[in-house]
Amino acid sequence: MKKYTLTIVHIVLCLLTIVVLNRCANVNIDKASPEYNLKHHPSYNDTPYSLLDYKGVLHKYRVNLKSLEFPQDNRELTQYCGIHFHWEDIKAVYGKVGNDLEWRYYVYKNKKSFKMKKI
């Protein structure tokens, strides 16, 4: 046992040194970036579903809007946007775009997002 103790101690010290040196790596995080703020917001979901509206503005929601069925009477739905941090009304319209027929999504701010609370 005595002739292996020095080898075992040497291996343990090497492994300990490797672990300590790897944990102390300096990682530069830009806390002012929008991506950092979005990921650390309480409403952030790891798998947000993106939606590009007719203006080309990106929106992210917790549910996949393309798999949902919009109501037949007005085809409007209200969801919380993870990029703009307020409620938005989404209206799906099926129509001609160029030579193809496809869904277009119109996104508007919901009026309830901006009501003041009475104190």
C-alpha cells in the first residue's frame, strides 16, 4: 500500500488542480444586451415560438400560434410577447401575397396592457 500512496496522492492533486483551474475561467457576459435581458426575464421560456408579422417585426410567444386554431368569427387571439413585454392581439388573415395564398399575421398592442392601476 505504501508504494502506491504517492502515486494516488499525485493523481488526486492533478485532478483537483484541473477542476479548480477550469472553474475559475473568466466568462465575459454583456448584461446590457437584449438577449441577456430576455433570457433572465421572469416570463422567459426556453422554447419560445417566433412569429413574423406583416411588417417584418419579430414576436415571441409561449405557444405555437401556427398549431392553434383561431376562432372562426374574428380570428383574433391575445398573447403575451416575450420581446416587447406586453399583451398583443394577433389577427390571422388568409389572403393573396404575391402569387401565393398564405396566412398573414397582424399584431397590435392590446388596450388592456396600458391601463393604469388605481392606487
